[in-house]
Amino acid sequence: MLAGIASLNSGSIAFHQRHGFRECGRFHHICRKKRDILM
């Protein structure tokens, strides 16, 4: 199974690690956002 985390969300990372997931790769500089705003 594969999990994708879109940002450095420490809560999500900890959740996945507790359930046996481990980091096996990263995509660097694939997308840039100017803002994280929900309206």
C-alpha cells in the first residue's frame, strides 16, 4: 500500500508511521503553491 503526504504534516507522518508505513522516497520540487487558503 502507498500513502502520499502532500506537505510536511507531522501529524499525518506520525499517524502513518504508527500504522507501519515507512518513507521510501520523496519527490522534490514537483509543485509550488503560493498560498494555502480555503474560502
